[in-house]
Amino acid sequence: MSEEILINVTPQETRVAVMQLGVVQDLHIERSSHRGIAGNVYLGCVKRVLPGMQSAFIDIGLERSAFLHVADIWENSNNGDEARPIERLLFEGQDLLVQVIKEPIGTKGARLTTQLSFAGRLLVFLPQETHIGVSQRIEGSELRDTLRASLQDKLPPEHKGGYIIRTVAEACNEADFSNDIAYLDKLWSNLQTAAKTASSPQMLYQELDISLRVLRDFVGQETTKILVDSRSTRQKMQEFSHNYHAEATALIEHYPGVRPLFDLFNIEEEIERALSKRVDLKSGGYLIIDQTEAMTTVDVNTGGFVGARNFDDTIFKTNLEATQVIARQLRLRNLGGIIICDFIDMDNLQHRDAVMEAFKKALARDHTRISVNNFSPLGLIEMTRKRTRESLAHVLCEPCPVCKGRGELKTPQTVCYEILRDIVREARQFDASEYRILAAQQVIDMFLEEESQSLAQLSDFIGKPISMLVETQYNQEQYDVILM
């Protein structure tokens, strides 16, 4: 299926949308002030070693110390049965070469590893390893052996380090391998030179910016066009492509139009929809996607879809459509961690199997590592999607200052009853001549209409007048009771 890549560039941020048949399939946003750090290599300093957690906190020059678990220490993971505890591997004040494998998310610091890896277009270079691996997505033992032998032939006898052959190498030629090897060798050599004179904490290698990562990670055989609305970015991409991915150079075009590029392809509307909890299906059904700190839940509903045959057929068709939409929404929203999908219950086992197969096929398009379990006894699909950076909602949004992230507000009637209880509480402690309520318009309106009798009864009960005043700056939940 042919795809186009659209790149919108401003001084503040760069946004990339991958399109297939006019529909956004993937979305990436990188801001100049908050560039991602996943893939960056630092010379860090061990600040604390925690034997009880078998982990350590490493200062790499960020606001929060980064986290290193004993399982992510290369020397330990390659010792087989002789794995040692972290207190025998690290000590406070020690300088350590580390790489970020997971961005800081929420209150958690970055996750680190000491096993370095550097991605090229076709290869991933592992300077501490010696073996040559092949992506699991490349099928067929003969093809895998051919690629491994082809790469081995291109490596000089004295070459040190291992490689993983990426999925896109399936259709490459031997010259492409040579270009990747040269690029990665130069990158590793420059990093080693910088490390000799560096003092911790210091960044030694920064991952490519999003416009260049497009050429390395996103461009494939199906890509027919890369449209960029910035001349300078287009030139930078062409220079990089000429030296590194010559086939892509001809695909990079400048978009000179007056109408914004993302408006032209309705991507702005798609971003807005990707921030909503509800996603409508074409059949009339809908999804409810709820993202929490621990996990994400996806609930499938038939909505207004009544089908044409019977109820089982309606459920089956809704679930089938949902598999495609869920897979796409996971990519668009960059949802990671534990994900629970609550499809509509199906009694027919053949329908279940067909939905599961369709879901796995839809998820196979995702570049991020995914693990999916079959339907649980409760009819849920449990899955994990590797989380390496913040979700779209966390990048573009912040918790509501009114509801504090709950997603709901107390009703005006609920607030009225809270105020009445507060007045009773204050009347028992203080002898005021009058009580004045400061609240939002909706709450005052409720007191003037439906709850006017409740207010009058309370005034009689405490034997003091109660007045009201609208405070326009208050939200629906805010109020004050003033003792006059």
C-alpha cells in the first residue's frame, strides 16, 4: 500500500504524518524546546546505588536522575549464571557510559542501559556484541541466512562489534550494507573520541532530529512522496539523503502552497480527534479510549449500528471494524504500556478467532514492539506496547485546572449541598450576623431556583440571613462562605 509522508516545520516544532490512502496512520511531534532524549548517549555519574531495588540513579545532566536496573547492565546480562548484584558492579561517584532507552514519563526519570546500540537505515550496530542477528519480522530461513552472509562479507576481518539486520534490509543490495557500516563506524569512532576527554555528566551523542529520522526509519518501498513545507528542512534532508539514502532524495519535495500543509490533508482535525476519549466507527459504533497512569483501556460499543441480519452478525462486524481503528489509534496517540481491549462479547468461537487474527494483522503494521494475548476468560484482549516516549495527549495537553484531571465536575446541586453543610458547620462555631455565599453563576442560579427552599429553611434554622453574590472568576466547584 503506497504511503506519503508529510512534514510540517515551524521554529517551535516539527510534525510528521504518515498517510495511506489519504488517512493518517502515524503521527510524530517533536518540539525544539523538548527534544526527545531516547537513543542519546551520556557519560553519567552514579549518584545512588539501591541494593534493595537492584537499581541505581544516574546523573546525566537532566532535572531528574535517570534510572538503571541491574538487568540493563551489559556486563551483568552477558555473564550467564554468574550474574552479580548491582552493589558489586557500581559504586557512587563512578563514571558510566549509558544510553537512554525510555524517555522521562510523568514523574519517572529516564530509563538507561549500558548496552549501547546505534540505528542505521538497514542495520543496528551493537559495539559491545560480536554476533549478527536478523529481525524476527524477516521470514524464511534461507533469506535470513543470505542476508547474514551478505553482511558478513562486507565486514573487514578486524572489525569489532555486532549487528542486527532490520526489516527494511529485506529488499536492499550489498552496497547499502556498506553505506550503513561506514556511517555507523564513523558515529562510534566519534563517540569514543569524545568520551576520552569528557567529564560527567555530559551528552556524547544526540539522536537525529525527527526530520532526519524520517529518512532513516520511516521511508520504505511503499513511500511515494515526502512533502516538506520548509525549504531549509528540505535541503537538510536532501543532503543527508544524498550521503546516506540516495533512493529517497528524489522523493523529497517542497510544498509551496499558501494553505497550511496539515490543513490541506485534514490532519489538524485528525489530531483533535486523537485527543478525544470517543472515536466513532463508520458503521455507527464507537470506541471509548481511557488513558490512565497504569494502563489504557479501550471499550468497543455498537452504538447506533443495528446491522442487517442478526445481533451476532452486528457484534462481529463492529468488532472487526474496531480492530483496524484500535491499531491505528494506538499509533496516532502513541499509547504504550499495558493496554486492555474490551471487545463486545462474542459467543461464536469462529468470530472470536477471526477478530483476533484481524487484530494481529492490523497491529503488524506498527513499528513499535507489541505483545498480544488471546481473549481472556472475561472476553478481554490484554496487550503491551513498548513505551519509549510520551503519548500524544501528554505532549499536547495538561491536566484540567478545574477538575484536576478527573474529567468530570461536581454538579451545581452537589456544590449547593456542600455550601449548605459548610454554613451549618460555621454557624455552630461562630456567631456571625450574616453569611454570604460567593460562588459561580451556575451555583447561584441553582440556589435561586431549585434549591431556594433549602436555603430559606437553613436561614430559619440558624436564625441568620444568608445572602449570595456571583463571583465571575470562580469555576463551578469553587465557592466561599463569608462571615459578616
